[in-house]
Amino acid sequence: MTFTVDDAPWWTGAVVYQIYPRSFQDSDGDGIGDLRGVLQRVDHLADLGVDVVWFSPLYRSPQDDNGYDISDYQDVDPLFGTLEDLDAVVEALHDRGIKVVMDLVVNHTSDEHPWFVESRSSTDNPKRDWYWWRPARPGMQPGTPGAEPTNWASFFSGPTWEYDEATGEYYLHLFSRKQPDLNWENPEVRQAVYAMMRWWLDRGVDGFRMDVINLISKAVGPDGSLADGPATTGALGDGSGQYMHGPRLHEYLQEMHREVFDGRRAGLLLVGETPGATVEDGALFTDPSRRELDMVFTFEHVGLDHGPGGKFDPRPLDLRDLKAVLGRWQAGLADVGWNALYWDNHDQPRIVSRFGDDGEYRRESATMLATVLHLHRGTPYVYQGEELGMTNAHLRSFDAYRDIESLRYVQETRALGHTSDDRLLAGLAAMSRDNARTPVQWDASPQAGFTTGEPWLPVNPNHRSVNAEAERADPRSVFHHYRRLIALRHDDATVRLGDFTMLLPEHPHVYAFTRELDGDALLVLGNFSGDEQRVDVDATWDGAEVVIGNVDDPAVPHGGLVRLAPWEGVVLRRVAGAATGG
Ligand code: ISL
């Protein structure tokens, strides 16, 4: 096992809470959340009991991708406040024993970052090589369709290359055209990033969540060439083989570790966002002896409901797939490395609407999903509002959407005439990132206590019943369930470190596993359906003690048989002696 009770790092017992500042709490009535707003809500976080807060980007930004396009890494965007406001928030959180992790977005900058402004100014500018500039395809007229240097498709639809008239070349942007990719091949770029990271650590932050960190190394030939990927839609192709887990990725991460973290490691948290990573990649990133990252976010489990047409063409989840994927990550990182555990973040639809039932069984399914996730081995992440059982936005018209990924997808798909508006809207309603981005629902008042103004994205009308005030008042609520799960991880070594064994992998509706440490054993059962489910565990669990449940009369096995109520989630502890079967 990677870690034992004696040598496990602090974050094996920690729970992280993600704040998406624009949607958390507004203090000045402009309809956009801000740092003074966060200050008003720090006690909510302390009451929940989380150990770390990760802030999505607060830096200066033109907000083309809500702050994931940064124009100054060492300042706070005026939308959110000032550096002094941030200091005050960090202090308030530290006072409550909560660490602060910053988003680190260094695969790309904003096109308005001074580095890029210089880089684009001329072909011989000293910063020209800080980004990926390439001429048009040989024999093609620059700026014409198909003349892009490679056929790669952007994450946000369309090509990854933007033609820049001023110098007659293209620059690479894996995301929007306002997010040019930094050239990590250039050592000056890397040193500038490391210096910025040290500056933040010196200011007192406790680590980084590293945005698409597995895209920073591109496969570039000795002559500077970049290769096409296999064709996908129209003229475009999938370039991920050329920029995902590129040849120098691990070298860069190890260099970053040496340059930034060595000598000040204790108490920090380094988590990488790694779309497309396999469990083998995960082990390489998080093997402590390789000195790269503490944990990474896998995307496999949140891709299982993507249909043949991609994420906006969703299909129902087959629970067996979810168990296979998460079980594989548990097994693959059992002896080396560590998992980051999540259902929600600012890019994903709300889990209770996605894998649960956000109607009749909202409370039951939200608490069951939380129970299953938090009982895995790894560090759980809670995304703002998840602890309130917040649901998808259920937006009904194209105009209501703000997210660049959704808007670009609509534009592109309509231009290609690929699908009907009804299907497009249904895809957005299920999968758009805006589902996660509606304002946090604090109370039943007209704007849910989020703002006194007009919110940048509408408040979900269900805030009249689904809100923090109501959740806090009800001991059975989703909020109190999360609070108990977080406390359980703090108190229970088996939850933190116990070995994981998946049970019933072929059952279509029940998620079941055990955790075991030094003779102590927990059984976790989750009913992913609105029907009662009867399953056979084994008789050693008869009469087991209920550690945490989400219904009035939690399921306990008799003769090895257990009956789970709709969306029931329960954790049982084997009573000493029963395991012998005698
Ligand atoms: O949300 C996605 C689309 O389905 C993902 O592909 C997402 O774009 C990818 O996981 C990278 O996400 C991160 O980097 C993006 C930013 O838009 C996301 O918000 C961020 O989490 C570019 O910085």
C-alpha cells in the first residue's frame, strides 16, 4: 500500500472545496461573485469542515473563458476585488484552519497578456518563441480555409490555429483564440512560470490546481514541425496524440517540482487536471518517488455518458461502466500514487441531475452519490453547491447560455447543419458547463442571497426550496450529510487509507465495495435506482453497525441478504468476530 497510518501525507485525510468565484457570492451588487463575498461565507466552509479551498482563477483576465484566460498572473481581476482582498480571504480561511489552493493556468495565457502582445508584435521579437507560431501549410494561401499548420480541432470547436495578419503566421490555441498556448520548449517560459509560482507560495498560498497540465508538452520534430492527427469531423482532426502527454511532460513536471516546491514541501497540495490520462499515466504523475504531483483528476468516469456525437450527445450511464472505471483507478493507484475523487466541478453538469434523480429523490440520490464517492480511497473534492444538492440549471433557450464552449459548439453545429435545434438544446441542458455555474443558492429570497443586482447567469428557480438556509436547518439534509462524511474521513483511518475491493461489478444498479485496514472493515452500498434493490453480500456482514446512512431505517444484512431502499446509500462496519464466520 502506498501510505501507512504512520507516513500518510496530510492530504490523504483532507477534503477540498472548489470555489468558482464568479458564482459564489456577490458583495457589491454587480451580479458577479467576488472576494468580499467569499469573506461573508467563510463560516459556511468552516461549518462544512473542509480542509482546503481551491479557487478557480481570480487573476486579471478579459474573461473570455471566465478567467481561464489570464492577462496578469500576479494580480486579482477588479471584477473580484484586489490583492489585499485576497490576502484578507486567505487570512480568514487560514484562521479557520483551511488551506488555500490557487488555479494555475499555464498551458496558455490570454492573448492580452503582455507576453503575447510582445510575441505577436514581430517575427523577431524576443518573446516570439514564447508561443507556437507557424506558417501556413506549404503551398496554401495563408488565412484561407484549410491552410492551418495542422488539422487539430480545438476543445472549443473549430481549428486550433488563428491567422495573425500582422506577421502573416498562425498561433496555436488548443482552447479559444483568446487563449494562445505557451511554448514550454522555451526555458525562459518555464522559468517565468516557476518564478510566478514561487511568488504565490511566498505570499502564503498552499498549492496549485494545475489546469490541463498534461497538455504543456507538444510533440515537435527537430525541424520544429507539428504533425496532423487522425481526421474527425470535416477537415479537422484529433491532435491529442501530438499534445496530450507529450514527450517532455514528465521532465517539465519534475523540473517544476525542483524549481518551485523542493525545500518547502510540507503542507502544500499539488493537483493536476489531466484530461485523457489513463490509470498508468496517473501512477506516473502521482508516484511520490518521481516528485511530480500529489494527485490528478481523471476524466474517464465523467466521459461514460458521452454518446457517439460527443459530450453534447449524452447517453444514459451504465453503472457497470462506472464501477469498472473507478475500480480500475482504485486498483491501479493502490500500491503507488493517490486518487483525486470528484463528481462535480465548474466544467461538469450537476451530479444529482446527471447520475441521480433531481426530482422526487433529490436528497436521497445526492447523499447516496456523496457517500459512494467519499468512501473511495483518495482525496474528495466538493464543488460549490454540491453540498446543497444543487441541480442542473434547466435553461431553455440558446440566449440563456454564457459558456464559451457551449456557444462555440452551437455556432459550429448549426453552421454544419448537423442536428436540430431541439436536440442541440437538449444536449446543452444535460451537459453544458453553465449547469455548474448558476449562482450558489444561499436562501429563498429573489436572487437566492447571491446578489442584490442582476446575476450574470440566472439563479435556478428551485432556490426557493433548495438553498443553504433550508439545508442547514434540516438535520437530514444534503449539507449535513456532507458535513458528516467529511468528519468521518477526518476521524476514521479505514476511510482514509483502507484497501479498496469492488463487489458486485456486474450488478446494474448497486455500487458496492469494502474498505479494510488492520482487521477493521467497512462495507459501502449505493442504490443507483429509484427501485428497491435486494443484493447478496455475505453473512459476515450480518448485524453490522451503521456508520452513516441516508434513510430512516438503513439497510443491514441478514443471512447475507440486504434490501436497499430507492437511492439508499449506507456505510456499515463489520462487528468484531463476525469476520471469522464462526
Ligand atoms: O469542459 C471541458 C469540455 O468538455 C473540458 O474539455 C475542459 O475544457 C478541459 O477539461 C480543460 O478544462 C480546463 O481548462 C480549460 C477551461 O475552460 C476549463 O474551465 C478548465 O477546467 C481551458 O483553460
